[in-house]
Amino acid sequence: MPRESVKDAYAEKLLAYKDVVEVDYTANYIDNDYFAAVLHEKSGIAFVHYLIEPAKLTFIQAGDRFRANLEVNGKATDLAGNTIYQFDRTIPIDFSREQVESVRPKLFSFQDLFPLIEGRYKLNILLKNTMSKEFTSLERDITVPPVSALGFSRLVLANKVIPNSAYRGQNKPFLIGDTQLVPSPRNDFSTQDRLYAYFQLHGLNQDLRDSGVLEFTISKEDQKITSTTKPLADVPDKANIMEEISLAGLTSAYYRIRVSLLDRSQKEVLFEQADFVISHLPVLPRPWVLSLPLPPSADPVFANILGNQFLNGKDRDRAKRLLAEAYRRNPAVSQYALDYCRILIEDKEYQRLKEVAGPFLQTEQQYDFLVYLGQASQALGELAEAISRYKEYLAHFGANISVLNSVGDCYYQLGNWEEARIAWQRSLEISPTQEDLKKKLESLKEKK
């Protein structure tokens, strides 16, 4: 890459991530290859599977240990610019000399996945090594289609599959059922490799299920090299299809694979395609992989995540149903309860909120619930209890304008003008531009 292009890449990435990349990372952008695909799990939840292979991963030596510390910041933004999902992960790596020597000659592949509701998004993934102050990133547009709509997923071209994975039953990047796919972001193969083309078909009507045909075509420079067909009726799992293709006889070159769905009249209904390359090398170097398995789809964490995504997308009905489900299935998790309280307070279900939040007053998470409990008690007319909750909050977190104003309102309703004045005056000291609050304070002069 020309020097000026490298400088431009640095500047572009630093500008794009200026809010999350510290100045220490200046000129430390690492190029990468990446791949991302939206795949539906059998429960119906759509997951974004992605991998990033940075050009290098730097280890910092500390004594006889070699360390890297990865921080991942991910964000999916809808077309209106609303952040629907944002996540952070931290992955410390601590290797012995023997371990680091075994991986040093290899590429490094970071692989991850996360659930995402239907929609069209801009995906941004930032991967930082905080030990070496280096970073790389992934940016692409993605679509999560409704599973009822007729369509293909993106093709995943794997150079290897591992059956009977030890992680079966969990959600793991590019794990389909009990089969682990091993894709490369470059779609590079040797002549000795097998090509495994995996994809999902959804929204099939009965006629296509009975009489549809899949056609697999490999072409080189728009010239058809091979073509095979398979009746859909012969495919046992039409939602998860994998075709094993021999590359024997193909020379080193760039190719394209096209998978077409044909109807009973052999008309192409839809297709998906991907480019791949066959190397002149008999064996290609493959990376060492660091991936982050997630729990099974039945785990309430996914109801919580998807519920918050629907809430961010302004779909309150589905948000409330899923947030309530996550709480119901594991009411001891404070985050599930807190997220459920957020929607209960908006829906003015004050008694239900107190039932959900009350048990956490005896835990270390009590402070997270104090404002919600204060608001619920205030709305129910339980003013002394509301004041108590608000004051506990202020004692722990310090001054807060909204909470101070609520304390003043409660005291005002109780007829305790002096305490109301103290609370409102403190709020005005912090933010002197509250004109409505000034009028309230002025009205107290008549109460003396």
C-alpha cells in the first residue's frame, strides 16, 4: 500500500472512532480482513456472526509471560441513526513463552456473535489491544430479514468443518447445530481443500419445498466451469443447507460460486453468490482462533438483550414482553429487574415496580433501584417512603437535580415548606436556569 494511502487509512479510522480511541493509539491502526453474516438459530433468533483477522497481534512481555488485552466495542445503528444495540467485551490473553511461540507465526482470528432484531443497520466493530495501543475495525451494512420472508442468508464458504463440536447446544461463532464451520475472510482455498458452502433458506412456500431445485454453479471470469443441481425435496433441513464441493481439477485462479433457487419451471427465483480464490500453494496458513461462546438461546439473557433492542427501536409492546420474560425466568438478576423497571415506570405500573425492585433493597444492587422506587412511591402518594428512597440515593451518589426536585415536590405535598425550600434551593445552586423551579420557590414565600 502506498505511504499516502496508509496515512489516509490512519486518519479515516481515527476520525471515525475519535470518541472511543485515545490519542495514544494515533498512527497505530492495523489493517485487517473480516467477514460477517446474519444467521438464524433454530429458536428463530437472528445472530450476527463475525470474524476479524488483524494483520498482527502484538504481545507485551512481562517477565516470563506474554500478554495482550483486547477490548471490543460494537454498535448496530439503524438507518435513522438510532443505536439499537451497543456492547463491550474485554478479553485478556496471558501466554507462556511456549504458547506465544506456537501462535506467533500464525494469523490471528477473533470471532464473536450477538443477537439482533429485524432491520437494516450500519455495523461498527472496534477491536483494540490496550497493551500495545493498536486498533482495527470492521464497518459494513447488514440486514436482518424477517424469517418469514423468502430469501437466502449470506453464503459462508468454509475450508473445514468440525462435526460433533464440544460446544453444541451453545451459541458460538459459525457453529451451526453441532457442526463448526471454519471460514476465512479471504475465501482462500488450496487445491487440496474441500469447499463447504453453507447457507440458510427461509420463507419457502409449499410449492418450492416440493418442486424447487438448488443449482450450484462455479464460474471463472464469467465462464461456467461446473454446475450441479439438487432437488429441495432431497434436502432434509431446508433452513440449514451445506454443500460439499471438491476443488480437484480447478487451477489457481479467482472463481465465483452462485447458488440459485429454481422453481418447477426452472426459472430462477433468487440467488446468492460469493467470490473465492484457489491458491497455487498446496497448503495455506490458517489462523489460531479466539472465539467467545454464548449460552444456549433459551437463556433469558437473550430475551433481555432483544427486549432492550426493541425498546431502542421504539417497539414498546415487544420490548415489554421480552423484558418481562427475562425477569420472570430469572428474577434474581438485577439487570433484568432494572430493565423491566424502566418500562414499568413509563407505563405507570407503580405497584408492580415495587414488587420487582423491592427485594433488591437487601442486596448490593439496592442503589440502582432507589430512584425507581422513589418515583413509584411518590406516584402512589407514599411520600415519606419516596423521600427516604431519594435521600438514600443522594447520600450514595451525591447531588442530582432531578432527585432534589422530586424531594422538594414530596415535601411540598406534605406541607413541609422549609424542607421543600432547602431541596429546591440546592437544585438551583447546581443549575440556576430552572425557571419553573424559581417560580415554585417564589410561591413558598406566601406559605411562611
